[in-house]
Amino acid sequence: MKPYKILFLYFCLCYFIACQNTSKDPVVASQTITEIPTPCKTGGEPNLFTNENGEVYLSWVEKLNDSTTALQFSTLEKDQWSAPKTIATGTDWFVNWADFPSLVTYAGDDNLLAAHWLQKSAGGTYDYDVHIAQSQDGGTSWGESFIPHQDGIAAEHGFVSMIPLSANRIFATWLDGRNTKGEGHEDHDSHGHDDHGHGAHGAMTLRAATFDSNGKLYDEVELDNKVCDCCQTSAALTDQGVIVAYRDRSDEEVRDISIIQQVGNKWTQPVLVAKDNWQIVGCPVNGPVIKAKGKQVVVAWFTMAGEEAQVKIAFSEDSGTTFSPPVRIDEGKPLGRVDVVLLANKEALVSWLEESETGADIKAVKVSAKEKTGESFTVAATDPGRQSGFPQMVRHENKIVFAWVHVDNPTIVKTAMIKL
């Protein structure tokens, strides 16, 4: 064959390969983690949110002094965090390593923001309410907070997930402990995030409501009357409506991951994502994460069914009606604390904590509905204890942004990004 024909075929082959890859997110380029310094001076409980315009928000709890904490946030501008703005401060907040505040914007209006935190309601250890405050000017000023649950009982209310529904409506779901108190609403310290116990009275419930930019509440509903006591909730929006993932709890103390969906104006019955059959008398404090786009839904979670720690992910291509068999993605010694983001070509990136010789690593890996599609990589070394909290991850254009707690003196929030 003549040289010019060989050269022509070579260019054709290169063009064909390039076309085949246009719909995919390529493997992480050289797995280079670039740290982004944060304005956090001493604090933790980070949370990340990306609005529909692709803007990234980082919120965290800043410790101002021995008695006062503040909820603050920054936005990512040219790969740097903006000067922090304060949402609220308090001396009576419930600050917990696993039950972190959050911030979201309304769909289509970046000037309308809503943020939540937990505030003590009585003297009991776990007597606290969810407080939500809103801003009409991009976070410069904030209105008085309101409480989305209307029971008025001094009990545990927390593990909130909020997602924007429209230009004037936000959905919120939370764990609600109103039924865990007896007639006198006494405190029951046997239920807690430290000993993983559960109350001797009624069960923890999963509830939800929507609210508008004026703080008016709509459609408060009980989604499940018996759920795990202190695992994070997670919510997403499919082409069918809202879908919520959480750790369920059966009468036999099986605590596997369920989803519940709003189709039209009605909520479906809870359905298990997978039957792990993890039977545990107590809460593992290790909730699922759900993400969705159109009909595609992914759920990642931690389980110790059969006394074997595992991190799994399952995919749905029909808005969460059915899920594929779960894929295990950990490396043998996972601690859980998962997060997940959707990528192109029906893939996802999953992050989790993996035990290491020196403590723990924040790991991440690409995965499809059938298998891992890339090599796992380490985002950062961290502490395996509670202080390190739950690492966060969001997609921003062609990058993934991570946030975690660096346990040191002082403890601070760190962030980094990696290019796809």
C-alpha cells in the first residue's frame, strides 16, 4: 500500500475514535487533585450544591467561639471560593458530625436561596427542630427562620434533604421523631447518634413538605411511618417527579435502602432498591445518596449485611421504577459515607471512605450499571473517626469538586477539584 493511503487510513481511524468518545466523560485526566483553599478558619459539616446554571455553593458550620457557631457559604468563582457570607449564627444549635446543614437555590433564580440548620427546642439531648431561612438577594441578607414540621413536639427532627422544584417552590424531606416520645414527651437518651440506639416508644418517621419563597408551607405528608433513626436522607428530581432515598426499618430490624416517589400528586409505596437483608438493632448512621436526570437514577449506599462491609450502587433507566442488580465498588474495607454524581454515557462517579493503614482515604471510582469502568483513585487522606464527617462531591462543568473535613488543630473544611 502506498504511503499516502496509509496516512489517509490513519487519519480516518483517529477521526472515528474521536467521534466514538464525544458522548463519554473520559477517564480522569492523570488523576491530578487540585486543592482549592476555603475561607473556613475552624469548622466542619460541609455541604455542596450546584444550581441549574452550574454555579457551585459550599456551605459549612464555622465555630466562632466556644459557645457560638455560624452557618456560612461561598460560591466557586474562577476555581476560587468567594468571600464567605453568613446565613445565621446561634448559641443553641444542635451541631452533629452526621446531620449537616444545607443550602439550595430556587430553580431559575440564583438570588432566591434557602438554607437549613438544626436548633435546640428543649432540654433533651435530641430535642431540636429544623430551621429554614431564606434570602431574596443572593445571600447578602436573610429573613427570619421558620420550621417546616408543625407537630410542636420537643423531639428529634433532622437529616434534611432539600431540592428546588421550580422558581417558587422547594421540596424538603426529613426524619421526624414526634412519635418517639411518650405522653409526656420525655427525652429518651437511649436514642442517639453516638450509641446507635433507638427509642423505646414509637418509631422515627420520614416526612416531607414544600415551601415557597415567603416561607409558606404546602403538602406536609408522612412518607414512611417507620424508618432508621439517624441515617441521612437524599432526594432528587426525575422526569416523573420527586424521588427520595433513605434507610428503611422493618419490624425484624432489617435496615436496607428504600425509595419512595411522587407521581403526579400521589406518593407511591416504599420499595427496596436491593434486598441486602442487613439486620441490625440500631442505626449505623450511614445513609444513601440518590441522583437523577430525566429517566436516569442512581443510588449509592453502604451495607454490612452478612457482617461484610460493602459500598454498592444501582442504576435505573425508568425514573426509579426498577433498578439494576447492585454493583459493589469498594476495595474491601469501606467505612461508607458515600456520595455520587451522574456522568455521561450512563455512568456515575462514586465516592466513599475506605480504611487505610494510616486511617482512611476518600476514594472515588467510575462505574456503570454492570461494572466499574475505571481505576479507583484517592481524593485525600482523612480520619476514620466522626470528626471527619461525610465527604461531599458535585459536578461543575468538566470538573468534579470535592469537600471534606480535615481533622487537625484547628479542624477545617478543605476542597479540591479534578478535571474529567
